[in-house]
Amino acid sequence: MLNKKSVDDINVKGKKVLVRCDFNVPLQEGKITDENRLVQALPTIQKLIKDGGKVILCSHLGKPKGEPKPELSLAPVAVRLAELLGQEVKFAKDDNVVGENAKAAVAAMKDGEVVLLENTRYRAEETKNGEAFSKELASLADVFVNDAFGTAHRAHCSNVGVTQFVDTAVVGYLMQKEIDFLGNAVNNPKRPFVAILGGSKVSSKISVIENLLDKVDTLIIGGGMAYTFLKAIGKETGKSLLEPDYLDYAKKMLDKAQEKGVKMLIPVDNVVAQEFSNDAPFKTVGQDIEEGYLGLDIGEETCKIYTEAIKDAKTVVWNGPMGVFEMSNFAKGTIAIAKALSEIDATTIIGGGDSAAAVNILGFGDKMSHISTGGGASLEFLEGKELPGVAAANDK
Ligand code: AMP
């Protein structure tokens, strides 16, 4: 399908290999609070070390907006990576990213050694995909490996621009895994194929809904976006999250699903409260929500219907929680879906961002076939778009 040359197709012995990773990890007072992205990057790095490459790692971290910000330095990542790899990771501290320090660190490398460059977004050109910085990055390396799925939907110097100035550009194992899972689900799913979409807004998932309606057997809607669909079929939604500009669109999608024979499910009952608060008294109502109340989770009956719809699926893609899962009183719908997915014999794919966080927090992470490391990137993939970061690392 999306056949890209990968690290398995190249010989890196004695070569300088620049690897774009996604080390955009959450930090609190210099401590990494979730190291999943580091762990997921290890297989590619270990392979390149084993094959005798000189492994030069780069990544962005947060949004330093084109200037050095010590609190967004990748230094803590170098320390933790060294522990995970069991070997030294030399941090090339350098406000210019590819300045004299970085060049000297790379020049001193022996085969199998690892150097980590400073946050690529210390340079303003990075997010503009500027030529000068792309060339500087490329000048460090003989080979480029893109393993940063989390930024694949952006065209930046360190994942796209750089590929124009190296002879060889391939993808790493993590990128390959993401492309394989998401690509197979979207283009060649085992059926029944069920997509579950939740989260706050219809507007952020319009293209996903449209694209998936052409592919899935069942489309399940939950979360804040469900209320725009309920309103569109004439229900009262109280003070629930609502996007009035998308009522026509929601109706059109429900009609389109019917035309296509896609089962599109919206909540039949809802957990509501008068305040957006875990301390607010709550109750379960049907599809109509009275004035003064807002829907914060799908109800028990809806959970049953959704669980039943998932039961025989062979491929499931899930993006967006079913309710305000961060508050325990409104997490039951999201838990029910996560549990249902953990119990079925199917390929289960969790889009990044909030759904990935929810599945992990709720303890179902290791029961899923794949949890994407890229929220925005996986959404754009599900929209059917070609991701610039993937396209650029093509067959060079
Ligand atoms: P998104 O980033 O669009 O996937 O939205 C995720 C957010 O949607 C989470 O922070 C949830 O708390 C929120 N959310 C889910 N259901 C609701 C709801 N019924 N009302 C308001 N926010 C919700």
C-alpha cells in the first residue's frame, strides 16, 4: 500500500544518519511526565546503532517560537534516552541547533554513537520550511530518517525541507507502523469496519466524518459533538455544547449515511448536569435535554447499543472521548467504549491526543492494537489527506 523505503532498506554502516524523532514530550519542572514517545522511538534508534550508523537525533519540543527557551531544551530528553538505550546520548547544546557545537559533536562521532541536537523550533525557519535551515540540517548527514509521525501533517525543515538536500530519505519503524495501521484501516479494512468519533466539536472532525462515511460500515458519534447531531434531528439540547453553524451539515451527514447504508449511531440517552463540574448533581435523560442542563456523557442505554455495535467489528478506529472523561462522573461512556474495544477480536486503533490519553489513563492501553503517537496527524490521515512528512520521505 503506502510503500515507503524504510531503515530496513538502507546500509548505514559508517554513515551519518539524521533521524527526525517526535520527542515532543510533556515536561513538568524539567521532568518528563509521559515518556511514551521516547519509548516508541527506540526500535529505530537501536537498529541504526546496531548497524553501525552515526545516529544524529533531532526533534522539536513545545513552541519556543523561533528562539532559545531553556525550559524547552531537549537536554532532559538526552538524559532519559541514554538511560533507555543503555548508552551515552551526547547532547549537542547549541542555540543555533546546527551551530559550531553541534557540528563539532557530529564531527567527533564514532560508528554506533548517538548525538541529540537542540530543539529544532529554536530556529524560526523550522516551521516555515525554510531552505537555509533545511540545508544546514542536511549538511550534517548522509542519510535522513523520518520517524516523527506526530509532526507528519506539518511541512517543516526537519521533516520535509531537509529531504530535498540529502541523497537518501526513508521512514523509521514508528512511522512505518503508524502508516501501516492507519493506512490499512482506511484503505483496506477487515469488515465490519466501525469508526467511533467523539470529542468536543463537529467542526474539527468534519472532513473525518465525510471521508469515513465512504469507508465504514458503522459510524458511532459521542462526546460534545453528539449534541449538534441531536439538535439537527429536532431534539432539545439545553445548554450542551452546540455548533449552530453545523446543524445543516450534521443533518446532511445523517442523510448521507442512510443513503449509503452506513449505520450511523447517535446517543439515545445522556448524562446531564446543570454545571460543567464533577461536583454538580447529575442524572440520565433521553435524547431531549431540558433547559438549564448540559450533556456531559453518553447514557447507559447508549453504552449498551454502542458496545453491541462494536462487538462483531474486525476493524475499529476511535478518535475522541464519549464524554468529559477527565471528570469521574462523566467518564463512564468512555470507559465502556474502551472496555468494549479491549474485549473484541479486532484491529483496534486509537487516534492520538485525548482518546489515546483516555485509553491509557483508564488502563486499557496495552489491550489496543495500536495507539497513534500523533493526534493531529492521525486525524488528517483519517481525513484522507496525504501527510507532507510522509510524502517527503518517499523512495529517495
Ligand atoms: P477533542 O480534542 O475534540 O477530541 O475533544 C476532547 C475533549 O472533549 C475532552 O477534553 C472532553 O472533556 C471533551 N468533551 C467530551 N464530551 C464532552 C461534552 N459532552 N461536553 C463538553 N466537552 C466534552
